[in-house]
Amino acid sequence: MKGPILVVLAAGMGSRYGGLKQMDTIGKNGEVLLDYSVYDAVKSGFEKIVFIIRRDIEKDFRGAVLSRIGSGVKWELAFQEKDSLIPPDIFKAAQEAERTKPWGTGHALLCAADKLDAPFTVINADDFYGRAAYATMCKHFLDTGSDAADVQALVPYQLEKTLSPQGTVARGVCDVQNGYLTGVDELTAIEKKADGQSPSRIINTDTNGSIRELSADTPVSMNFWGFFPAILPEFQKYFQDYLKEFAADPKGQIKSECFIPKAVDYFIKSGITKVKALSASSDWFGVTYKEDREAAIKKIEELTAAGIYPEKLW
């Protein structure tokens, strides 16, 4: 079996963060948070990195990331543009509707599909997952086999440990039964509320104003997915169906996106694939908001002091 591939979702602008957070310095030698993900993946056995970016950030991305990671890391670039893989008539309808949103993480994955000829893990560029997560996923790939078509994987994290004190976050809330996902519910406005009832009350506020309370240990997706290439045609079908829905009502779907968790939820409930929920001993942290950066810097300093990372990664 070919060594696994790490797919990095790095095309998005951080609207709440206020800029290209993927390129904000975290380490003392100019490292960005993504450097640590690549380092952990390579240490765990991943053989190639595929970065999904936009062409307008390519120069900055090469300077901020690729110029530093060293010749020992095999990498490729894939590009996600607003017209990538979009039929001309649907793209025209999107323009006429004045759509500005990207098409989502599912679309991003398909933009890199021609480079994915081995089991692959999909991550966010602005999240830290911990080395144990990569090692656990590598073991899953090896144990399952290279031709698997019906067993994908996810490393979920405890909800409370993924919240930001700065504001709401979006998380894929996972239903796990007997070690497998039975569903993923994408919630977009989760926050911790100290409203007199409990200092640790965690709620999601739906777009219609309804409130859903969540427990602190709820497993959530932070987009640490493990897929075999055989699932890619199903993603293609799912995205084509998404585009049909958009074309039927471009104005009504102007802010919709094709998300990986929603696609996986559909695959599970349709019996297309199973998804294992893998347990890893590492903690997540990230930079959803600009104010989260100082906490991330402190975490990296602690891990470096503990010998997990060298002072200079590359």
C-alpha cells in the first residue's frame, strides 16, 4: 500500500479572524500552525502533502510555508477557485445571483481528487490536531487495507476542548454508536454560556433562534477525516446533486456550501460507507479568532519545552 497522503484545506479566508490566518506566525522561527501539522504527519508516516489553496495566495503561501518545510517533504498544490469543476451555466447563475461564498470543503476535496491515489487524511490548515491523531489514522489505513471502499474514519474531539472564548464556532456534532459514526450534525453557532444556570453550559443557537444544549464531552468533527480513494466517486455524485439544488434556486442557495461532514452524514445514512470513530490521546487547538493566536503560541511553546518539537522545525 502506498503511504498515506495529507490533504490540507488552506483555500479559505478567515472572515472572523480578519485575514489569512493560515499564514500567521506561531513559532519562534516563523513557523505557522500548519508547519506543526505537516511535521506531525511526516513523523507519523504520511508520504505526501497536498495543499489546497487559491491561486491569488500562491505566492504568499510559497513564501510563508513551502519555502521552509524542506526538501525532505514531498508536496503538491491543488487549486480551488470559484469556477473550478463548475459547469458554465451554473457558474453564470452564481455570478448573476452575486454569490461570493466558496463552494465548501467538499468542493475543495474534489479539486484535489486527481492527486489522491492512496488513503488520505483531510485537515484544516488552521487547526492543531496532535501527533497521536496522525499515528492513529495511519494505523487505521494499514489495518483496513488499501482497497477499502466501505470503511472511512474520523478522529473526533471533545466539544468543550474545541470552543473559543472569543465567540461562536461551527462544529460537526457526531453521534457515535459502538465505535462507528451514525450521523454528523453540522451546527454553526456553538458557544459556552455563563447565564446563571451553569458556568459550563454549552449551547447552539439555530438560525431560527431555537436553542440546543450540548454536553461538554460531546464528540465533534474538527475535519480530521480519513478516506480511501474509492469514496471519491461518491463525493462527486454528492457534489453534482448539491449543484442541482443550487441551480434550482441560486438566490435561495446563495450562502450554501457543500461540506464534507454533511456529505459523510449522507453516505452513512444511505449505507454507502461506514465511518469509524478513532480514539487518539492528543488535544485540539486552533485560531478561529485573532485573539486565539496568543493561546496557540503559548501551547506551542509548552510543547517545544517538553521536547515534542525542536526549537526549529525545518
